[in-house]
Amino acid sequence: MGQQTGRMRQLVGRLRRVKRPVLLLAAVWLVVYVPLAVGLSQVFPENRYTARLDTADIRNETADMVAYVDRDTPAAAILTVNDTVQQMRVDVQEGYVPVHLELQGYGSLYNAARFDANRTWTLPGDAVSVLNVSSSIWTVSVEEKRTDVLFYRARGEALLDGRLLYRDVFTAAPPLINLFWLLPVMLGGSFLVFRLYFACFALLLSLLVLRFRPGGRAPAAALFILVNPLTVYSTLLGVQDDVIVALLFGAALYLFLRRMMTGASMAVGAAIACKLWPVLLLPSLLPDAASWPKKIGRVALAGGMAVASIVPFAVLAPDEVLSFLRLYVSGDSGQPMEGIAVWRYLGELGFDPAWMVPVFVAAGVLFAWLVVRRRAGPVQTAMLFLLLFLLLFPKLHSGYYLPLLLFVPLLWHKKRMVAAIMAAALGAIALDGWNWLGWHEPVPVPLLLAAAIWLLLAWMLFHLLQTVRDAPGSGGRAPAAPGTSPRSGGGRPPA
């Protein structure tokens, strides 16, 4: 252990002497991310096929119903057309998704149904007008549901086709994040393209962290963010959008560190417009010495940006938007609970994870009162609420731990906190892998691991609460944020 610590110190010492850390990060990115992206795309290729349903595939036909079974693929479908129902239901094998449906003579059809093995398209009136029930030809594009890339691709293609999110394509995220899918879709939308695309955001995230801590330790902190297992896993193997959200989260932290609160409010609003859970950053806009009108104005700016992004869609597709908001607020997707939260595994033993939502809200109100009363630093507040979220929210994924890594450069000298963060991140990867491999028995194994992660998070939260409790409060000086010096005041963090 001592030898490893000594080697780590030697590495950090060498990194402190690097004169061009940007070039170092770019070189490491090229060596690590590009070969891994290419290799993983070869090892885990995209599995897809196209089913063509025509008269030769009809297995049953009545006056208002036609049943198809494709002779070359596992796809089947039921077309129903009568005075009340005009729809096409497509079924494929488990683990695959019918993504696109096209009617010859009409073109592509769109729907907001979940990306599951069976999906139903409602036929618009102009499609019914060109439909010949017994002789029409249908084309179904089917993809394996291996990563979320098929969701991103479908939303990007819908936007490029001039379609509406939520109404014309299943959308389980705020609208702004979907603009990020336009470029990779225009570049072909393959797994490799998306992996390299997300890898670019990982590089940007490390460059941002390079500015967190000006001085000798900055290159080591940035390199840690770039090559730690969770960033690499989430970006290249999971192919998740969490690295984009982490970048926006990090931008808000960067602005908090420099007390640029108006810019921080805008960064928070943009982050919420991409994924709702960065709403956890709103309390960080409150606990300082500014007047309450200014504080409320910051929250209004951030919340207003997020609300403005969703209102047009709520007007045009109210039911679908409400469904997406319900998913984020409660974690209830209408499907069996997924993710890696300890509450999910307790749910398999009979506990209802939905009970944790009101507990989370109540604890959030209490913590908001505490940080305002004690004037906790904005970065300190951000970490406090992130830990609370990871502890209590019933639906979590490994990528949600990615913003937690951003606090490591700010807690560099608190070795136990850094070790706890890394252990929790590695545990999240292990649980994600357990779920991905489909190992459901025995339940106690993932439950015990999830409980161990929960205890680590609880310890970190307790430690952070102690620093908030010991702060001088409204009558004294505001406490320093993690990674800052009490003498640094409202300026830049120390080297």
C-alpha cells in the first residue's frame, strides 16, 4: 500500500511539471479512447434486420384485420382497420425493438410508443387513404436493444425529418439533450460514431476540470477525470449521455467556484433542460450573502430556462410530456423497476421504492433550510444534494455517479472521501454489469453490494453535514466550498 501511495505521489509530481497539459490530455485520449471505441464496436456489433411484410406473409385475414408472420425473420404484425381502430402492431423477439415502420406508397410512420419488443403505430388518415388492407407492403426495421443508442438515433432522425419530440417519437428526457443527437445521426449514427462522439465530451470534461484547480495539481485532476473507470465505462461501453450532463454539471461547478452566479444560473437551467435531475443544483444558487431578490432571480432564471424548453412540447403533446415527467418525478416507468439503487433491489423483496420519493423531497426541503441558514458554499451544497439524490432516489443508473467524480479534484487532500467516491463509482459499474449480464439470482448479492455503496454515500453525507453544521451561519463568515481555502473569499480556488 505504501509503495502504491509513493508511486502515485511520483506520478502526480511528474504531472505537475507538465508544461502543456492540454496536449497531454489529447494524447491520452487518442491512445485510450479511440482504440477502445473501435475495438468495442467490433466486439459488440450492431445487430439489426429488416422485415418485409407482404401478401405472402399473411397468415390470417378478416374484413378488418390482417395477421402477418414474416417468412424470413422473427417479426410478426397485426393490421387492424375499422371504424374505430386504424393501427399496425408489430411484434419481434425479446431483446429487439421494431424501430421504424414504413408503408409502401405512403412512407414512414411515427409513434410515441416505448421502445419494446412490441410496438403499435396508429395510422393517420392520409395513410389509411392509400392503404389496401389485403395487398399493402410494409417494411419494418428492427434493432437489438443493447444500448440507448437506438433511442438517441431515433430521436435525432425524427428531428431531422421535421417531426415532434414526445408526440412522434418516444422521448423520456427533456428536449434540449436531443439536439445533441443531430450531429452523430448526420454522421451515420453507428455505435462507433456515438462512442467517438461521447468520447469527445469526455475530453471536454477533462479540459474543464483542468480549470477547476489552477496550478500544479490540475493536470493530475484532469487526467483522473479522463481515464478513471467510470468515465471510460459510461462513455464507451455503456454509450450513455451522462457524460454530456456531467459536462453541464461541471460547467455550473466551475462558475460556482468563481462566484459567477448569473452564468451558473444559466448553466443550471441548461443542465435541467437536458436532464431533470440537475434540479439538485438549484439550492446552490441560494446560500450566500446576496439579497433574497437576487437569489430568487437566480432560481427564476435557471427554472425559467428549463420550463421554457418544455412548454411548447407540453402544449402540442401534453399526454406524452406528462408521462415523461411522471417517470422523472417518481422513477415509475410503468415497467418493473430498473437501475442500481438499493431501493430497487429491496423492491424485489416486497418494499415499494415509491415511498422514497416523498422522503427525498422532505429531506431536500430540510437540507435547503440548513444550507441557507448556515450559508454553505455553492459547491458544498451541490455535493450535499447530489449525495442525497444518490442515497434516496429509487431509480439510479451508474452514469448518475459521474458528476460525483467532479468533486475529487476539489477534495484532493481528503483521502478517505476520495477513496469513498472511487469505491462507490466502482460499485456502480459492478452493479451495472450485473444487470447487463442478466444475473437475477440470488438477489442478496446485488442487494449487499448496493447496500455497501449506500453506506459509503451515507458516510460521505454525514461528513459533509458536519462541515455545514460547524459553519458560522448567517451571523458569520460563509464556509469554504470543498477544495477552496477560507482565505480565497469569492475569488479563484487556490492552486
